Amino acid sequence: MELISIKNADSYSDYPEAVRNNAKRVLKYVEENGWGPCGTDVGKQRANQLANGEAVSVDTIKRMYSYLSRHAVDLESSSSYEDGCGLLMYDAWGGKAALTWSRSKLTELGEIKEQSRDMNFLTKGINQGFQDADMKQGIVSGYFAMFGNKDLDGDVIEKGAFTKTIMERGPQGKKLIKYLLDHDSRKSVALITNLEEDMKGLRYEAKIGTHALGVDFMKMVESGLINQHSFGFSVPKDKQYFDQTRKANVIKEVIMFEGSAVQFLGANPETTFIDLKSESDAFEYLDRLEKFVRTSDATDETLVKLEERLKSLYEILKPAPATLEEKKAEIDHKLIIESLKSTFRNHGRITN
């Protein structure tokens, strides 16, 4: 099936000249010496993008911040481009100047929560919904992470990476791993009752709270508005290495701070990039979201935020401006969805 992507619409090119210079320096070295075993296609693409001064999306800025924060430790063992891949790939992503800029830009945009800055943790997500949901009992289960798959940052999480943190911080330990909505420390929606590694990944079971936010969360789960998971973590020193065969950064151990259920347009660095099976999937979600906003008895705060999400999704999916000139007047959400469907039908892109 055809894949489409939903990304943040805004892009920025106001990064400092030092970022461009770092990327240019890498490309000059590579022109003379080649990449060797270093780097993924994403990292090489990023170097060219930054060297050319191209605008980068919010999604890309998040990946820059995630990569540069996590790989700062590589600079301890790599002080030149000649001694391994560490400094070479770090500068390919813009280097220390890019870390400072990406952190500042994400803070400016409100994309870094206070909790994340204080704890200095990273986030990583998967496009997987709930394994099981018993709404009568208020119990949900699923996976926060998968093993063995190389993600868009070029990372692979090894089985066993969560063993220590589960024992020390999990539900049978100090109970320090929280269950949040969209990595927001103010939105604790459930209590993790079981957390374990299996052959597939990090599996959990949680009991949804009976407070207003928990009740709203349960309604959103029932309506299919939440279909992703993610987790907040840090990597202890010397607990990751670069596998030249797989061309991937292998994470052997993590410290886990929280697990999150993530809405369709996720708030974390990895799950803002959503792959859909087809455009009809996007419209199916639009229909579910519109219906929930129109008919749900969820709290006003939740409905207002979902209404904003609906408008945001419309802005991302809308056709070219030339086809919308006659639609400048305010349109309610139902008409927006039907208009979008009609437009894509006329272009033969969906049939139902």
C-alpha cells in the first residue's frame, strides 16, 4: 500500500553559521576520505541539508536534539574524524552548535516540557496501539518499546535493556515509572501494574485512574484516538555502542522515567512522524476525531485541545492553496472533512 506521512508544517533555517560549518567540514572530509563504516542514510542526508542551509521541520529539529543529546558521550572517545565515527557523525548532525540551537528552538516552540529539561531524558516511540483494553475494568495493555528494530535515529534497543530499570524503578520496585499522556507530567492517566520484557519488546499493563483525566483518557481509547506508545529514558554511560555491521547505535541499557500513550499527532520527538497505510486512513481518523469532539461528554479542557488538534490536522492535509480559494470563509469541522474527502475523490486518490 502507498505510505503517506504527516509532519509538522513549519520549518526553520535560523540555525547559526557554526552548524553549517560543522556539516560542511564533514562533507569535505568525506569527499576526500569517504564515509567508511560511519553513518546511516539519515545522518548523511542531514549533513547535506545543514551544509546547504536548508530549512528543517520541527520533526527534524526534534531528531537533531535527540541524536545530539544521546551521542554527546561519543565525543569522549573521538576527538578527530580519524578515530572512529563519533565526532564525524556528531558534526554531520550539526555538532555542539546544533545541540544548543535545537534545544533553544524546541523550548521556544514549547516542545520541551519542564520535566524533560530537568531530568534531561529522551523519548522514543512506536506506531503501535493497545494490545488489549478492558473498559469495564479500566485496564489497558500494550508495548512501550520493541527490540531489534532500527528506528529513524539509527538506534536499536537490545533485549535486556530494561531489566535493571524495571527491577529498580518499576511496579515491583520503587514505582517511579509513571504512565502519562503525551509525555506530559501533569497528565498521569493510569498506574502501571506490570512491566516486563518478552521476546518482542517492553510490555505493560496499567489501571486507568478514576479521576476526570483518567475518565477522559478511557473515552479517547474507546474512540480510537490513541494508537501509539512511547517512553522517556536516558542511557547510562558506556551502555551503548556503534555496530558497524548493522550501521546502528545499539542501546544495551536504559533508565526509564515514564511510559506514554500518544495521540495520533504525537508530542514526542519520534512519534510526530506518522506513517499511514493510505490517505483513507487519515480521513478515517479525522472522522473519529470529529465525532468525538462533537458528541463526547469529556471535560471541556480535553475537548478544546482535541478541537485544536482537528484544526491542525486539517491544515496539514489540506490541498494546495489554489484549490481552496473558494473556501476562505469559516467552515465547520464536519464540512472540512467532507470537503477534503471530495477533493481527494476527484483526484482519484480515494474511492470511498
